Amino acid sequence: MKKAEMEKCIEKIPVLRDVRQEKETVWINPNKAKYEKSMENAELTKSDIEDAEKRFLRFAPCIMKRFPKTRNRQGLIESALTPIPAMKEHMNQVYGSRLEGELFLKEDNRLAIAGSVKARGGIYEVLKHTEDLALQHGLVEPEGDYGVLAGEEAKAFFGNYTIQVGSTGNLGLSIGIMGAAIGYKVIVHMSADAKQWKKDLLRSHGVEVVEYQSDYGKAVENGRKLSQQDAKSYFVDDENSRNLFLGYAVAANRLAGQLKERGIVVDGEHPLFVYIPCGVGGAPGGISFGLKQVFRDNVHCFFAEPTQAPCMLVGMATGLHHGIAVQDLGLSGMTHADGLAVSRPSGFVGGVMNTMLSGEFTVQDARLYDYMRDLLKTEGIFLEPSACAAFQGAAVLNKSHASIRYLKENGLMGRMGKAAHIVWATGGSLVPENIREEYKATFLPYR
Ligand SMILES: *Cc1c(COP(=O)(O)O)cnc(C)c1O
């Protein structure tokens, strides 16, 4: 993007000044519409999510055979919704967050198989592709027992096919572990930010890891190119995949069940606030899209991004979506939050979220480590730094002028005592012990 163009943009959209100066900021989406209206042009619907839910159910016998740890949830990959009252108390005391209502952690950090939110979208994408191939080649009947897909014969069949993906780490882990378990040859193209232990773990599952000295965009580009040269290779497109998106969206109905079990009501009197870390946008976008189908105007979805890589904020605020990168604003795109180190957002997700998202919070890297230590101390739960970005939403909602205005304009001020807040913990359980120790001892300067 040209410099002069950028200056004009910044003049029109004041939040970009803060963004450019690497300040933590709150952006409220001016295009948010009522649920009914927001769905008018949506290319995906509630029935697409139901279709994905059913596919997960069909595969449950296969998943249980390959991953016996999923038996306690009957082969479904799902996480607990955990109240974190001590963390809430801590945030109010130490950060002056004035948080009312109940605070929960959605523990995707403990999701089976991949230990991160990517166990939703990534695994779903592998399953969808597997079903397509299996039906096409008569390995299963449409309503048959998918348990056979965990057999040795099926494994040998899928060994003729390749799956490739570009990743900053966690998507590669999810696709790699699941793909290898089904029997595929998996090639993961990893950007420079990807952590060594993730590469090692993948290789231990027999996955081929290709390393790049450049950023995520390059890894994706090259992976796609190589995949296109092989008719038996399937490329998982993190930026545009409807399958990934739907895999994430399945979280919503299941969460509704968990809230009900806990007696948490969501309606006009009892608002639900959800805070989700955002990288390229698929995970938070899919989850939010699903939540909107269930709770409509009573759920308020916010994304959180690092101050150095707020690509979705920049894309949505300018309306340029995939047409702008954080480097256009002079930011580096480099962050300790490796799962969020994305410079250019998904245009597909930005388009869907344009009328659904409530807003965005940005957070500096130093704070991620503090939130991480806070949660460990108050609740005994470990998250990776990327996942901790979501706490910024709960910490700042009742403090920033922009978000307080949002609460007023939506008639929520008098209802905050009856609110539920969900911090979406997107990853952490696979982080090795020595790396956890490193994280715990990391203190970055605040700017
Ligand atoms: C991938 C990831 C996200 C964000 O998901 P996107 O689809 O890239 O937006 C958030 N947290 C963690 C830990 C992740 O790995």
C-alpha cells in the first residue's frame, strides 16, 4: 500500500494512530448489525454447522480407536468450561478491571490430540477430506461404521495421499498429528516464528517439516505451490478454508450445553461476553459465527491481538481486509505470541465478521506473560502466551472509554452484574516443561 494512501486512511480512522504507535487499544466495530441483518449476505448458515456436528459424530468411533484418551468424551474433542473466580478477583484488585458477573475459562488449551483450539478446525478439515476420499473410493458406506477408517487397511490406503499446510505452529501440530494418525503423508511448512519443540514433536509423529526463514505468508505460499504440483496432495488453506471455519463453529452449540449445565442464562437481561485471541482469523471467526447462531444479539464477541500484529483489526477497520498488512502501518508483525504472529488477515473471515464482531482489544507482549503468571498463581492453570491475549478483553472492557460507550449504546450498563464473561484459552497443554519454565521467567519491559 502507498504511503500517501495510508496517511489518508489514518486520518479517517483515528484508532489506527494508536495502532501505529504500538499502543494497546480498543476498537469498536462501527459496522456491527443486528443478528438477522448480519446473516442476510452470509454464505454459511446454521445448517452448515449442523452438518459439521454430524460429521464429527460419525467419526467419533474412528477417533476413539486412534486416540483412546478421547473415550471419556465418546470420541468428541471438547474442552471444559471452568469458572475462574480467583482470577477475576485478582484482575479487579491488581488491574482495576471492575469486572462484574461471572468469569469463565474455555479450556481449549486442554483439547485432546493437539492441545490447542486448532484441534477443532484442523482436525475437522482432516476428517472432512478423509470422508470425501473414503466415500469416493468405497471405504465406507454413507451411514456406515467409520470405525473401519481406523483400521490398517484404511491406513495403507491413505498412505497414498498427502496433506500439506503452512503454519506458525499449532495448526501444523493439529493437522500433522491427526493426518499422520489416519495414515497420510503430511508435510508442514513452518514459518520462522515456529518453535523448535513443535517441529520436533511433529517429526516424532513421522511428519515432514519444511522450515522457512521468512514469515507465515511465505510458508503458506510455497506450501500451496508444492501441493498444487501433486494431484494426490491436499492443501489446507488457513486463510480461506470454509472447512476449518466450520470445525471451529461447532464449539458454539456445545458451549451452550455447558452454560446450561451450570445454570448460566444468556438472554436480553443476561449478556454473554466472549474474548478470543486472533491470528489469521479462522478460529475466533468460526467460533464467533457459531455463537452468533446460538445466542444472536445476546452474545458480544471480541477478538484480541498483539500490538505488533493486529492484522484483523487493521483489515476490518480499514475495510481493506486481505488488502492490507500490519507492515503498511510500520509494525513488525513480530510477537512472542507465536500463534498470533500473522501480518495479513483472512479476507473471508473479515467479510463474515464485518457485521457480527463487537470489537477488538490489542495487548502488548509484556502483559501476556503477566496474565500467564496471574492465571497460574490464582487458578493453577497454564496457558501459552498467545492464549493469554484473551484476558485483555475482560481486563479492559469496563475501563476503556470506547468499550464503555459500547456498553452504554447497547443498553448493557445496568446488566453487567448478570453477565457471563468467557476468556477463550486457545492453547498450552502440549508446551514442554522446560519451555514452561522459560515462559514463567520471561519478563519483558512495558512500553
Ligand atoms: C491459531 C491460534 C489462534 C488464532 O487462530 P487463527 O485462526 O489464526 O485466528 C489463537 N491462539 C492460539 C494458541 C493459536 O494457536
